[in-house]
Amino acid sequence: MSVTAADASNAGAPAPEATAKKPERREPGKDQQLWLDGKFIPADQAHTSLTAHGLHYGTGVFEGIRSYATDEGGAAVFRLAEHMERMARGAEVLGLKFDPQQTFDAIVETLRINKQREAYVRPLTWYSGGGLGLDVGHLDSSTMVATMPWSSHLAGHAVRLTVSPWRRIPSASVPALKLAGNYVNSIIAKREASARGFGEALLVDAERNVVECTGENVFMVKNGKITAVEHKDALPGITRRTIIELTGASARYVGVDELFDADEVFLTGTSAEVVAVQVLDNKIFGDNPITRDLQACYERIIRGRDPDYRHWLTYI
Ligand code: PMP
């Protein structure tokens, strides 16, 4: 028996949509190719061992990346170099051999081969060797790239958010990077929020400072001023950095009570892009004009309509 790449491909792609809607299954189509350790293989023929270390202990590092159709009929990947740089940092923590330039090139090639423009890109590097001991030094590792059709499912949507009773893993225990095993924390928080009818969970620390959501960073707007929530336990989000660079937003620790008192709250993430929070537990937010402006600005940039930011795009 084996686990196919298609079974695994949906894991960890955060999508804070309302729970009433059954989430779409996102995976590479059977006629599509995956890149695995330097070779292309049909998506439905990829297998991994049932004793692969990564399967048992989450000893892998992944990225969530977006490619967008551009107006000229091509496609572009948003901030690919930054995603590779973050992935390399995660690989280093686990001692995984990882070549960021090779994976960068593999992503471009996989999108080309699959003729995908609006796509979600999922590279993963993991200990694929069998072995259940906790010493990983001698294990084989693999790197794969899957691309799958994707559209901006949150555009025009708003998130129903709830404060989670779960705590984010402290970065003093495990670094806030995209280590596969870390995502168990997000998954149980998301399950708990869903069970109470919310679409997304807000993780706070023991002092009730906001950390982040299960797959997004948090911003707030008060009296026209945009603040990026900062926290040592939060993933250094690339979309968050983008919004800070675009708006000059200040970054600081924010208590959850401040969020309840904000005029607007929005979340950022590669998958979520920029999305307004409609509800935070019993608080209902209004029209969110600043979030709407930022969504429009982000949209222009990711589609290459703003020449000042084309250096963030890798054209396919
Ligand atoms: N926090 C977590 C826990 C995430 O998984 C993500 C998605 N990668 C984010 C924040 C947002 O990061 P980015 O903007 O780089 O996608």
C-alpha cells in the first residue's frame, strides 16, 4: 500500500471560508505532472513509502505559492524568491538538503508543463527515507512540486473569525516556519472553530496578545491607521510583508481587546490574499473601505498591472 501524491496534496492549504460550504477538493488533475527529484511524473503515479519519516513525524518543509494569469495572456508567480528563501530556512532547521534555485526552476517548469496560469503551487521537501528513529542525519530526502488549478476563492468574501482556545506553538519550542508537523496546531484550531460555526480561528498567546490565524497574518485599522500584528510566534508572512511595504503600516504587538475595538480587521496570506474579517466572535465589522482598497491594490500588483512592482513577479 502507498499514499499517492493526490491524497496528500490538499493538506495544509489554508482556506478560511465559511464552514457552511463544503470545501472544494484541490489537487493536481490526473493528467497533470508532478516534479519529483528532478523528474516529471504523472500526478496519479507518484507514491511514497508508508514508513517515510516525514509521514510519521511531519519532518518536511513546504511552501504555499500562487501563480496568476496576467493581462498579456501569460502567467506570473508572486514573490517566488521569497518563498524559496523561507523554505530554505525551514529545511536548514531540519537538516534537509534543499536547493532553492533548483526548486525555483522546477516550479516554473511544472507550471509550464501543466499549462497552468491561475494555480496554487505546493513544493515540499521531506525525509522520504524509511526509519522510525528520531535521528534523521542518515535519512534520504525528496523534493517535489505540485501545481493545481486555483482561483481567488476569497475575493469578495469575508471571514467569520473566533478566538481559539488553542495556543500557537511557541517559537521557542519550534521555529515559526512552514515545517509540516507545525500544521497540526493550525488544523486542530481550525477544527475547533468550525465545530462552533466559524470559518477561521484567531490564535492568541497566554497574555491574550494576537499571534495569527491558522494560515494568515492579522492586520487592524483604527482611525485610518493600519497596524500589522507582530508576534514572535507568528509565521513571517510574505503577504504581510508585502502589505507593510505597500502601506508603510507599523508593526507591533496587539492585544485581542484592541482587535475587538478596531474599525477594520483583515487577514493576509498567499491563499487568502487580503480578506476582511466580517465577524470576530460577537463583534460585527462594517463596510471595511480600507481593506477593499488594499484588495484592489494587491490585485493590480499580482497581475502585473503596476509596473513599480513587476520585480515581485516571475513570468512563466
Ligand atoms: N501564518 C501561517 C501559519 C501560514 O500558514 C501562512 C500561509 N503561508 C501565513 C501566516 C501567511 O503567510 P504568507 O503570506 O507567506 O502566505
